[in-house]
Amino acid sequence: MLNLSPAHYRQRRRRVMHRMAEGVMVIATAPEVIRNRDSHYPYRPDSHFWWLSGFGEPEAVVVLLAGRRPRHYLFCRAKDPEREVWEGFRWGPKAARTAFGFDAAWPIDQLDRRLPDLLADQPALHTLFGIDPAWDARVVGWLNAVRARERSGISAPEVLVDATAILDEMRLIKDAAEVDLMRRAADISASAHRRAMQACRPGMHEYQVEAELLHEFRRHGADAPAYPAIVAGGDNTCVLHYVANDRPLRDGDLLLIDAGAEYRGYAGDITRTFPVNGRFGGAQKAAYEVVLAAQAAAIAEARPGRPWHAPHDTAVRVLTEGMKELKLLKGTVDGLIESGAYRRFYMHRTGHWLGLDVHDVGDYKVDGEWRPLQPGMALTVEPGLYIRPGPGVPRGLENIGIRIEDDVLVTETGCEVLTAAAPKAVAEIEEVMRGDR
Ligand code: GLY
Ligand code: MN
Ligand code: MN
């Protein structure tokens, strides 16, 4: 599906070529992957390729020629009426060229023949190295094919550039059209969390709550979950990457759900934690309020000019204060932070970039310093507290795992919480679970 207009993609590719200044960039989409025997995993294009092209079919390659006369080309599958009877519509190069705004398009089986010509006399080749060994070998094959012509005066690219240097940086700053898609991914994800809260009852299995999430995603046109949903009840709330989702939900336990929809390629990523029976117990509430306060303080740090790590440092401080109040730790807050003692109950970072990939591209440090946040950056803010039973853990707090995660867009003046529609305050969650909202 074409997410944005062809003019938008043309403009985007022109900006890439402007940054390259000279040379050729060659970016392939992701391969189809067999799940078992002759069944495939649902197809998902490579994010760099998709961002550059908007083109969703497998077996496709974008070629950008920078320089005084920038040109951009697409290689894709040829039309094939017989295969289309079985597998559905294919664009074919002719229609794809116009629909996706390329200067020219050719069948993918001409790639090896045409690439050496396109690389001839070019100073640099930008591509993605080390992801697919077959691709690396193919790139070397093209280079050698150009080198074989050196005696006729043709030179091969001497500079090989990792294309992530340019693409990661550009993808890090979302444009207005991308923000619209991210808002939609966030809205769908938020309504799925609300639905899960409304559906949850003691005695259900985790997968039954997961089914509510998936139903809501697809009902609103999401492509798929952006990553495997974590639906973790009771002691599973303390397993950070729990995905089995197969246990019964018990009265009195908490349920932690980390799930987000992918909408036209863009990921939502929300975590909510709530009581299976709809009412927080005393210890659960006390721990929850600590994480909620840490998240609010961290979100307040997500604004232009603040360094990437500011939300994390703030969250760690508020969480550590809370750990003291909950009598999980003893000592001074500074000492507990400095020694890393807080990591027993909070062992992950407070967020990541968000976009086409749930853990999106972009450096977190520049020239050795945490990079300042800028308008157009999208990130998650996701502090947590995970209390496994052990020495010194007060009764009532064991097996309480809480994470609260929202998606945030940095704006000119601060930030916009894209996922604010997912219920989060204790009273609001309890109301939603009672059916009052
Ligand atoms: N759901 C993946 C994450 O929160 O980072
Ligand atoms: Mn998450
Ligand atoms: Mn996340």
C-alpha cells in the first residue's frame, strides 16, 4: 500500500541524494521468509526501503544516483498474470514507476545486468553491509564487474559507505505525514489497551486478553502487532520479555500488557498494568503510584534541548525514592543510584526511538555526548518496577511487576503524548474496568 503521495517519496529521495552529494545508494527490501514447509511469515518490507519508496512488494531494490543530475530508480517484480491469479496484484515496473514517483523502473531480474553500468565511474557506493551475506556477496560481484572494465577507462567506486549513516539520521526526525501515521498507530494501540481492560476477568487466560488486543488492532486496519504482545499476569509481570501468554489470570494479581499496533508500517508501543479484578490492592497501588510518578517526571524531561538520557535519569531518581518509601531499599537516594542498587528492581532503560521500527533507528549519542532532543523525534517513556521475591522484600510486594509506557513526540515547546488515550491513572483504570467509561 502506498502510504504517502509519490511526490512525498520523490522529495524524500531527493533529500537523501542531497545528503549523499555524490555516488550511488542501493537499498533492497526484506526477503520473504518461510515459516514452515511452504508457508511464509506475513510479509513485511525492510524499513529503510519502505521509507525510501513506499513500495510494499518483496523482491525490490531502490537505486539512487546523487550528483548534479540526481536520478532514482526502482527494480521490482515483473507483471505475471498467471502468478497474480494465485497471489494477487503485482505493480510491475511500468505502473510502479508512475505510482511511486521513480525516474525509471525495471524488472528485478535485470538487477545484476544493470548495476555494473549504474556503478561505472561513480566515486562511492552506499548500501547496507553485513545484514544479509548473500547481499554482501552480490555487491562485491557488481564491484568486480565494474573493476573488470578498468582497462577500458571505467573506474569502480572506491569508497564504500554504510547507508545507515544517512538513512538513520533522516528517519530519526519524523515529518508531518509520518506523524499522522504514528498518531493513528498510537490511537489504535490505545483503544486496544482500553478494550483489554474492559474484557479482563479473573479466570480468563492471558491469550484471551491478547485476542482482544489483536481484534482491536485489525478492526481498525492495523497491519499487524508491531512486535509480539506481552500479556503477563501475576509473577509473569516480572519477566521483561514474557511472550508465552498462556497462563490463567488470578483474582488479586496484576496484569502487565505491552502491546502496540503497526499501522502502515509505523509502530505503536504501549504498556499498561492493571489489576485482573479491576481494583488495585493497597501494595499494588503504592507501587503503581511510584511508577506513574516516575513516568510523569520523565515525560516532563522530553522536550527540545534536553539530552537523551534526561528522562531516564529522572525516572531512575523518582523510582529510587519510591523504592525507599516502599522499603525495598535502604540508604541515600544518591548512594543507591551511584552504586546501581536500584537495578535490582529497575533493570532496563526508560525508552527508545520509535517509528517504522519499534526500536527505531538513530544514534543516541553524538560525538560522545547524549544527543539533545529535537522537535520531530519520537520516543517511548517506559519506567517500571519489578519486584521478584527475595531477601528484604516486604510481604505483599512480591511478584508485583509494573511498567507504564507511552509514545511521545518532541514538539517545539515540549512534547505530545501520542498514546494519552490509554487509561493510566488508578481511578481512571478502575472506572474503565467497572464499565463506567
Ligand atoms: N515493546 C518493546 C519495548 O517496549 O521496548
Ligand atoms: Mn513496549
Ligand atoms: Mn518500548
